Amino acid sequence: MSHDHHDHDNELDPMAARVRALETILTQKGLIDPAAIDAIVETYETKVGPRNGARVVAKAWSDPDFADWLKRDATAAIASLGFTGRQGEHMQAVFNGDGAHNLVVCTLCSCYPWSVLGLPPVWYKSPPYRSRAVIDPRAVLEEFGVSLPSDTKIRAWDSTAELRYLVVPERPEGTQGWSEEKLADLVTRDSMIGTGLALQPEAA
């Protein structure tokens, strides 16, 4: 997949550079606590942001018509739930199941669907993940604790500035009749990247 005219997310724009400089100055003067900032970032990275994507997945699990729409036009289906904006303008949903597992990576930099997954985790932007996820995705998944049957087909999807991906994990068994809100609690950020699976009901 071509990365021509790629928008390098990991390069600071002027505003981000000013914010970084201001944060450094305020930290040096003892006016802000870096640990507090890290905690806020962690919250948006792992809790607040991914809740949007979890709602999308839960609706796809419980509404076949929405799931079909998500397959055909993920951008519009996701936008119908109010999740739009920078880094999420053009989306494609890829569904796990039927002997297939999907994994998302951005081999050139760190393109990531902020509108549905929040901030990208540090490891997503790391060169080892960006290279190995394509070369040996099964080994990478095992390092994340995901061991799949040998006959499971693993496909790595390479995000670009023009197109971002959302993995729809398999719905866990034993969740028939659950509300969308309850189902969303089973959906993790990693399961929507493909480096994890949905939680089992007893783990929620």
C-alpha cells in the first residue's frame, strides 16, 4: 500500500511544538507535575478515547444492519454515532472471525484513528512494532499474549494518511441478550487494533 503524500503523525506541528516547549518550561519551574500529565494522557489513551470504538463494535455485534453498514461504509456508519474528526475522516472496518484475524499497523509512521481509539499507544509508534507486525505478525501477537490456531489466517492492514482501520473483534460467547453498553465493556483498545481479543464475560 502506497504511503505517498503521507501525513507523518509523529512529526510535531507548530502548535504541538509550542505546547511541548510550554510543558517543559512549566515543569522546570515546578508549576506542573509531569506524573499528573502522564496520568491524564493515559486516561485518554486507554479509557476515554477507546470507549468510542467500543460503542461502535458493540453496536455491530448487536445490530446486523449496522454491522453490514460498517462493512460497506465504515466512515458513514461510525459518523452516525457522532465519532468524526481529525485522523478519522476515512475509515475501514475489518472483522475477525471465520478463521481470520486482523492486525493494524502503520509501517511508515503512526497513522491512527483518534476519533474512535483515542491517542495511539507508545508501542504502536515504535519501529519494532511497525516493521515486525508485517514481517511476522503471528510472533508479534504471541508477544501480546494472543496465541491463535495455526490455521488462522492473519492479515496486517497498513494504515495511511488517507485510510485508517478499525478491527471488529469476535463477539465472546455467552453474551446473548446483553445490552450494547454491557457489550462495550468487553471491547478493549488492543482488540480494536488486533493485538488483543475481546474480554470474556467473566473478566468484564
